[in-house]
Amino acid sequence: MPKGRVLALAVGFIFCTGTLFAASSGSLNLPEQGRFSAGLEVDRVYHKDMLPTNPTSTGPINLLSLEIDEINRFNSVVSYGLFKRGALSSGVSLKTGVADLRLVGVERDTQLPLELFYEHGLYTALGTKGRYQLSDSVALAADVQWGYSRLPLERTAFENAPGSLVTGNKRAQLKEFQASLLLQKDFAVGRKTQIKFSPYFGPAFDKTEVRTGFLNFTSIGPVFINQLTNAQTEGRNEEEWGWILGFDLVSLNQALKLNVEFRFVSEEAVTLSLHYNF
């Protein structure tokens, strides 16, 4: 195996083991036309402010604020190179995996926290990228992705007390759309390592919607009992524009590719993925 591929694999292993829940697949280096790549992705959203869209819930819950406190996703990724004509190329990708979600809201009247935990839901995302090579080392890329998660309820809490006797719609839906425009620059990492370092940066438009459906549960604390009926949580992201900063590490034979990406302003998130081109 070439030394460059060995080094790239070692770097990818260090990142994967040291940053297990900090990953995604945002690579701008597309497979060649008619070729596939396959990989694994780990993605973590640390925080995302949401706007409640149901201020007149039929139940006692009237949310003052709502946030996605955490999303963890572990996915497989398959990408395909659609075409390449001169400086222009494009590709598509499919991601499938599992996801966890934690929602935290503050009830308007009582100012008390409502927490909903969802685990081991199914996640699917479709994406497409277009890339234009401005020069030998500079490229401009446009990326569009659609994601959908359906997650089963694991547990609830109100005023920090666990909920019990939970009935109703025990599944949440999370819908995501993102479009970005990114500028990438390639750098050779030494003559002997055969590694290409390609950082990129650009703006992103992000639209996220979450819906839990109606829930009934009882929350029993040390000195109180709260009975919630027909409590529904819905929301959309508060900030729709953000920024993406990431980089690719690619072996010069283009076979192995590591991607690290950070998303901020609209959300606080980090992603990591490792791909192999066939």
C-alpha cells in the first residue's frame, strides 16, 4: 500500500477515535464520473435555537422558548459522480443511519423546563453537489441537502422530574434542508506524504423543522405532581443563515478521503467522515 494511503488512514483513525461524536460528510472532492465512494460519518449538533410554532397548544404547555440541545447521528454514506465536463463536475450522495435527539423547552407561564429525549431513530438524507474548478488549486462548490429523521420517544421530564404514564404520539419528526456555497483551496502537504490538504469556507442557508405530536404524561417531583395533557412541541430554527468551515485530507491517488466540518451561527455542530473511492 502506498505510503500516502497509509498516512491518510492513520490520520483518519486518530480523528475517528478521538472525536467519536464530532463528524459528518461535507467533502467537496467528488468521485470521478461514473465512480462510487463509500464511507462512514459521525455528526453531532451541540445546540440549535428554535422558535416554537404552536404558542396556543391545546394542552397546558405554552412554550416561551425551544432548543435542540443535542443531536447525535452515525451514518453510512454512498456518493456517485454524475458527470465531469472540463472544469465542471457534479455528484449525488445518500446517507442512512441512526439518530438521537434531545429537545428542551421553557413553559411560558411557569418558566419551568420541559425535556424530551428521543433515541435510535432512522435518519435519511439526499444530497447533490456541483463543483467548478477556478484554477489548478481553487474551486467553487454548491451543495444542497435534504434530511429526514423519525425518532421514537425514550423519556420525558418536566421541572427536572422524570415523566411517567406516557401516552399519545411517541415519535418525533425532524426535517432539514441546507444549501451552501463554498470556496476551497488545495495545498500539498510535503513532497513525501502524498497528502492534499483542502480547506473550505462559505455561507449556508439552513431550514430545520421539528414536530413531536401530542403527548400525555405525569411528572412527579418531591413536592409536586404535574399532569400534562395533549402537550405538543413544534418549532423551526431561529437563525436560518450560518457559516461552514471545513477541510479535506485526500491521498494524491484520490482513493482515501477524510473530511472535518464545523457549522456555526445557525447551529453549533461538528462532523467527521472517512470515505474510500472505488
